[in-house]
Amino acid sequence: MENKKIKILEISKSEYRSEYVFPKKQVLFKIIRETLFKLGFKKNEGVIGFGRPWDQKSEKPILNKEENINGKNYNDRIIHFSNNKYSIEIIFFSKKVVLIFNYKKDQQQKISKSIGGFISDK
């Protein structure tokens, strides 16, 4: 099983925005899903299917599989999630992934705590 920690390349924060840059690694799908759940996103808000293939017959995500983060579907692509507290953009580049959290009320500590457990110092 792949390690659930990842090195962070860059962090940028302001009063209503936090931005994290990571190397493009397969484990990011799971880290992003778990971070969004910790921030209060619900399964029915599309988070459960993020990074997973969809079953055409049931029109539901296949929960025991993941798509290839380095595949063509995740290159130069932006995926957006939002709820009543956050607007989140996930930007996929060829070698890195950028997570941008926008919020109306300062949420930096909550976001840092939600994502911090997945950050490796190596």
C-alpha cells in the first residue's frame, strides 16, 4: 500500500486563500479526498468519486479503483469543489498539483490541520 504522506513543494497563504503545491503523485487523490471530508465536504458532493473511474451502468464511482494521476485526464486540468465554507480548485499540471482553498472567513488553521497529517518532511 502506498504511503499516505507527500512532500509539499510550496505554501502560500493570505487572509481568504491558502495554496499548496505538491509533486504529482498517485497518493494525492486519497489525500485530497480525505482532506475535503475533514473540511466538511459530503460524499454526495462528488468527493467520493474524485480520482476514481465511473461505472457506466450504475453511474457511480468504482470505490476500489483509482484513475492514473499521470494520465491524460489529469494534465492541464482544473477540478472545482465548493460548499458553504470553501471554494477549492485543484489544478493538475504535468509534474505538480496545486490546491487552492478560498474562503470568506479565515480558515487557515483548519485547513493546515486537515492537510498537515499528510505532509512528509522528507
